[in-house]
Amino acid sequence: MRKSHPVRRAVLAGAATVSGIVLLLSLKPASDPGSAQAAGQAPPAAAGQAPQGGVNGAVTGDAVQTQYGPVQVRLTMSGGKITQAETVQAPKGGRSDQITASSVPRLNQAAVAAQSADIDAVSGATYTSAGYKKSLQSALDKAKVSSGGAQSSGNAQTLTGDVAQTQYGPVQVRITVAGGKITKAEAVQAPKGGRSDQITSTSVPRLNQAAVAAGSAEIDAVSGATYTSAGYKKSLQSALDKAPAGGGSSQAAGSGGGSSQAAGSGGGQAQTQTLTGSVAQTQYGPVQVRITVAGGKITKAEAVQAPKGGRSDQITSTSVPRLNQAAVAAGNAQIDAVSGATYTSAGYKQSLQSALDQAGG
């Protein structure tokens, strides 16, 4: 057999090597982003990319003054959710340092877990907890995030009532309304200091629960907290008055029977109206009446102002409930004066009539 020439063998080996390299290059999979897209595959998401939609970024709530110092909360939002909560201001100095160190981390964790300001106060840190919740709510309001689980049906609204001045301090109520119902109620201001601290701590939670249960300001006063209860109801009603007309029918729920519940629901029944009469000045102080009218009838009457102080407190507490009942029963201002409360009765009737005039009745 004839031997191959060395040069010829070298040429053949080189050609084989080149062919192998070309074949390997032709089989190499596309791994760059451009080739992946060309192959119909989505490129991998960038690390740390925020979800689409919702609020993103840092939002800082208002600074809330407490008895032991200011509290202010900052939230980090991603996709409309709270991913981090921190306090940028908290009570400090003396005993406050220890309370802040133990309570604030727990409040931060609770805010992230609840995704709202509806969190429990930390035991032993009542004032810090209250300030934290208020600042947290203001941060959520700024981020336009619905609190209290508004991801369900309908858009939730947060409505803050007017400040009601009482003999022991201001009362102000904030409510969350969703689907025409009160889903949450809280007092953002309440009497404090001395005996008021104990009264507020026991009465306000009960008033909050009652407001949610009743769906209106038609709630019973808490025994031993008459002034706080009256202020709470007044501020609660003003918050309900701020709700759009479409959801206002729930204000009278539980106090006007089936007709008030059906108002605004497309059943052809008359719209429920809340009307406040003019202030009637009497010898012992102002009297002002608010009524709820449905189907042309008074379904509820209450005095939002009445004489107070000294002997007037007793007269008001006994006469006003009777005047309220009489107004609902009569359906007009033609009601009898209460014995022993001539001036209060006259002022009540005058303010009642002015409220009826607004209703065209």
C-alpha cells in the first residue's frame, strides 16, 4: 500500500478541524436577551423591579403630638402595599426611651401585617400607639390607599367629622365607609388628662363598636361618659353628612325602619335627608335640632345644642329626649312643651321648625 504524503495528511487534518468548529458554532443556543426575544421568550425580570400599578415610594405621615412627645410614621409602598413602616419621630427621654424601644418595632410590624391603621395598641404605650395610628392613617391618606380592607366591593372612603367641643375637651371621629356601610370608626380626638383618661379609654372603644354595628349616629351613650358620648355622636353624624348622597341612606339604618334602608337603592322610595335647624337662642343657652326625614316623615330627631351647666344639665337631660320623641311622633313642630323646661322647649320647637322649612315641610 502506498503511504500518504505528510503534507497531504496535514491539509486533511486542518480541514477536519475547521469543519468541526463550524459545526459547533452552528449548534450553540442563543443566550443573549436579543436572541431570546427573537425566539419568542420573555427576558428575565430585572432584580428588585417593583410590581406594576399601585403606589410606590416613601410616604411620610403628619407629626402627631402626644402627651409625651411627637410621633411620626414613614411608609415604604410598593404596588400599593406597605412593605416597610418606621417612625421618624417618637417620644424620648427618661421612661419614654424604654417604652419607645419596646413598642415602636411592634407597631411597625403590625402596620405591615395589617396593611392599614387598624392595629392594636401596645400595652403600656397607649399614647404612643394612638399617635402612631393617627400618623399612619395620614400617611395612608396621602398615598390614597384605602384602609381597613377596601380591596373588596366598592371604594372605601375615609371621612373625618367636625370637632365637637365638650365640657371636658374636644371629640372628633373618623370613619371608613365602604359599600354604604361603616366598616371602621375611631376617635382621633377625645378628652384626656386626669379622670378623663380612664373614661376615654373605656368609653371610646365601645362607641366605636356601636357606630360600626348601628351604621349610623343613632347609638346609645356610654354610662358614665355622657359628654364624651354626646360629642362622639355629634362628630360621627357630621362625618356621615360628608358622605356622598348615594351612600347616605345608611346613616338612618336601624332608626327608620325598612323605608330608610331602601332609600337610594332604586326601589322608588323617597331619599333620606338629614337637616339641621337654625340655632335658637334662649335665656339659658342655644338650642339646635337635627332631624332625619324619609318618605316625608321625621324618622329621627336630636338636639345638637342645648343649655348646659349647673341646673341646665339636669333639665336638658330629662327634657330633650322627650322633645325628640315628640317630634318623631308628631311629624312636625306642633309639640307640647316639657314641664319645667319652658325655654328649652320653645327653642327646640323654633329650631325644629326651621329644619322642617328646609325640607319644604
